[in-house]
Amino acid sequence: MTDAGILLVDTITRLPANAAGKIHVASSHGGVYAGSLALRGRCKGAIFNDAGFGKDGAGAGSLAAFEALGVPCAVVAHTSCRIGEAADMWARGRVSAANGPARRAGVRVGQGCAEAARAMAAAECPVYEPPPLPAEARSVLRAPGWVRAIVLVDSAALVQPEDAGAIVVTASHGALIGGDPRKALQVDGFVGVYNDAGGGADGCGTSRLPALEARGIAALTVAAASARIGDARSTYEDGIVSAVNARAKALGADVGAPLQPLLERWAKGAS
């Protein structure tokens, strides 16, 4: 069990009403968008998964954003626990990096997640003004000759019902939320794209792929080192395919291929 001042959530996109003033132990990646959600939830501090750090260190981008506001933040190693599962993060997670306020609170690299959260909870509560969410977190691309849209969302939580049948490019990690296959994708898209978050403990970074295969949906991940997690535009423009399910493979997706040409071919109706 956790302490009263600590909140465990499988995803930072679904905070309960009582989240304010607590340490958010969120098994989301530690990118800027995820961190913004925690700050807008008025957290006292937060711990995320480092998602393998990845391109431009995006998996831990929240560390600097929190530090600028004087708020403690840390990330746990993606190899130490399953991303997307807060209970596993609490039980097995080990801190891989921490910002200045977190270190001053007693958080250190190698420390267990529970101990780090309790150190943050015992520190003085910072006073800050939450920043706005990053701009253009969702956009829809259409072009002459395309038969289906390409939807770019910085978080899978931004998928809308009207995205059914579209190519959905999320910058979220490819792990199941709470291990639940029903949460792999909110709509029946033509294809779902995710970041592999460095692979992670138990190979969880691609666990959405078989779940979507069971629904007849093509799905793939891009390598965390190739595209910034939490940034759908980077996923689309920079991403290199790292894993595919059988449906995506049948449509011509190959590991090692650049993502953008593949998606634009599918947008034109090729399969």
C-alpha cells in the first residue's frame, strides 16, 4: 500500500479528482507533455518512467520543466519495471535520474521508487503556477490523393471517435496501460503507431501490438532512439520502425524502415 500523500496512476492522462498536492507516481513516460499534465494536476512532485531516455533525452524531458518551477521530479529506469503499470513501478522501479529539487529532498539514483516517492512527500510543498499544455498536441494531415487521414497525437489519450479508420500516429509508449488489452487504442484505426520506449522490462514497450492484432488492426512501434517520445511530429518525421504486428507486416511494414514514407503510402490507399 502507498502513503496518503502518494498517488499511483497507470497513466498521467487520467488523474482522479484528489490528485492535487500529492506525489504522482505515474508509469507514463517522463516527456514534456506527460509532465505538463502532472503539473496541471497540481502535483507536489512526480516520478515517471524514463522510456529509455531516447532521442534528445525526451523520455526524461519533464526533469528540466519541473526544475524550472522548483518542483521535484525523477524518472525510473525503463529496464527496472514495466512502463504503463504503476504497481510494478512502485514495487520494482529504480531511479535513473532526478532533478535538483528531488535530489535536495533526498532522492538519489539507484533508489527504489517507493523510497524516492516518500522522500518527495516529506519535503516542503512547492508553490507554482502550472504551465500551459504544449501547442499543437493534436493535428490531422490530409493531402490530395489520400484516401485516409494521418492523425498526429502527442498522447494516445487525444484520440477521438472520428479517428476510426485513420492512420493514428501517437507519441505514447507501446505498452498496454495497466496490462489491459482493451486500452490498446480507443478506436478501430487503420493502423496505430507508438514509441517502443526502449523496449523496457519484460519487453513491455511493444505489448500493444499483439492486442491490436487480435482486433485486426495494424500496429507498429518506432525506436525510442529515432524519435522523441511524446512528440507525434517527431514520430512521423523521424521515426524508424522497430517492431510490427502481423497485420502491419502483411501491409508491407518492415523493421528498420523510415515511418513517414510507409504511412503516406498507406494514406494513398496502398496496402
